[in-house]
Amino acid sequence: MSQAAESDLVERLLDGEHRALARVITKIESRASGYRDIISDIHSHTGHASVVGVTGSPGAGKSTLVDKLAKFYRDRGETVGVIAVDPSSPYTGGAVLGDRIRMASNVGDMDVFFRSMSARGQLGGLSTATSDAVKALDAFGKDRIIIETVGAGQNEVDVVKTADTVVVLVQPGSGDDVQMLKAGILEIGDVFVVNKADMAGASRTVAELEEMIHLRDDPRANLDTGHHGHDAFDDDHGHGAEADTGGSDEAADADSEPPSWKPQVVETVATQGEGIETLVETLDDHYTYLTDSGELDEKARQRAAEEIRQLLRSDVGELLEQELDAQGGVDDFAASVVEKETDPYAVTEEVLEPLRDCLGDHDD
């Protein structure tokens, strides 16, 4: 695609043409020639949408919940973009589930843009193209962007790099899921949703989650599972702005402390739309906290820094592969290592030497 054609595509995307948005995301996902220039052109138009990541084990009801979330936002007059990160096909690298018919409540609504993307071999994780697709949806003008991950392991932590708010779904009575949370996913959740809350064991799962959150923030605390801590944002809904402690010096000291967020537990029955309003209120409260505390800007800086590092690793990796080929290929080096003619560290130094020489000349 010529530079003029790329510029035209960008202009059409910024003008709100859905076909242009779809084409840009296709170029992003396939890493087609010129996609980087497109991302550079739309970058200054991003930063307006709120991004929610939804993760959790398979079968927890993520797709249904995302569908109901999108409908709720649309009923409020907001536009929505949904990116569903699916397992990769071992043959094509594409999304096995494709553009699934799972947004039943939003069929025919042009203001809900749905796209499945491949996890590119990182089962449970985001593809490297997802953050760029979020930028495209943001520049297009979507108010809300929802990322739904595969949910098949601890690689869900990748969602933190792209989402402002992370929602973790847990099924009632799913002891294995709760144990999995202890292994790391608990650390990334801003909101925990016990979906299918009409099932037996829901109240116990809620209690276990609240206990884990309480102990995470204060390992010395007793097992008071209903207590959300002194720094929880708490209002009539059990979430939101920090509660007024009512008086005296302790209240003044609390007011002087920076705002903080205690992860909230929300019960839903997504198939019936129950609990969706409370969930949306909690998500709104978390976004308000991020804005008021300055953490939203800090998250943006962290994402930019990580993106720069990732791009550098990727590009430098390609340069080193080219250098390996120029020096005979990795197979020849590997054979020499096996024959004890050299060792991996010496090979690494040999391959890196030209790069070190170039970088060493930057002061000249």
C-alpha cells in the first residue's frame, strides 16, 4: 500500500468509517507492510477511551458477560469496541473461533465493533497486536473498549499491560479457580466477578475471594472476610469513593493519605443481565479512582515504556537473526558448540560485537 493510500485509510478511520477500521485492524494483526506508519499517524488521536480487560477460566461466562456489558454501555449512549483474544490455530496462526456469533444482544448495532484476534501461540495471553488494535478503536472514537482473553492460564497477566481496569471472573464453587488466583492472578484483578451467582456455592466463593483480598493487603489481618479495609473505596454500593470516617484527627489523617483501591467482589448472573449495573458502577468507580489518584497517567507511562522495550526486543532480535545468518547461521554455531570448539557465551559475544561497535560510536 502506498503512503497516499495509507494516509487515506487513516483519514477514513478518523472520520468514523467502520470498513476502514476493520482494514486497519487486519493490517495490524497481520503485521502488513506500512502498519507501523498507520499506528504512528493515529497515535496522537488516542487516549480518550476507557479500557477494561476481562479474564478468567474457560466456562466462567466471559463472553456472555462482555455481551451484557456492551449492551449496558450502548443503552447509556456510549460506543463500544470489543477485542476477543482467541486460541491460535496451529496451522494458520489465526483465531480458531474466528468472529464468533457471541454478541447476541448487540447484533446489527454498528456502534458495537467486535473483532476476534489470535493469541499467536501465547495461549491465555494477549497477542502482540492487541495493544495496537486498542489504539485503532480509541482513535476511531470508541468510548469503551473491552478486551476478553482466552483465560487458560497465568498468562492473563498480559492484559494488565493494555487495560485500565482488570476484571477477573470466577465460577461459584470452583475451588481450583480460587487456588489459581492465589498463584498470581489475584494480584492483577481490580474487580472480581462471581458469575453464575445463582448456582450453589456462590456465597462461599464470594467469602473466599474477600478473604484472599483482605489477606493480600494485610497478611497479618484476621480472617474477617466481610471487611474491606480502611483504605477501601466504599459507598452505598460497597464500592466507589472512600467512606467518610466521621470525625477528628483520624479522619483528617485519612484525608491526607493518597486515595487507594481495594479490589471489589461483584456477583452477577450474566445470562439474565443480573448484577451488570452494579458491575458497571464499580468499573466507573475504579476509573474515577485511577483519574483522581494519578494512577491512570502512571499506567499510561508504564504501558508506553513496556511497548518501547517490546518493540526494541523484537526489532533487535530480527537484526541479530540477520547477523547470525550473515556469519553462517545458528546451526553452524550450534555444531561448533557441540564439538566443544566454542561455547554459547563466546558465540553470543561474537554475534553481538558489530552491534556493540555501532552503539559504542554514538558519542563520536
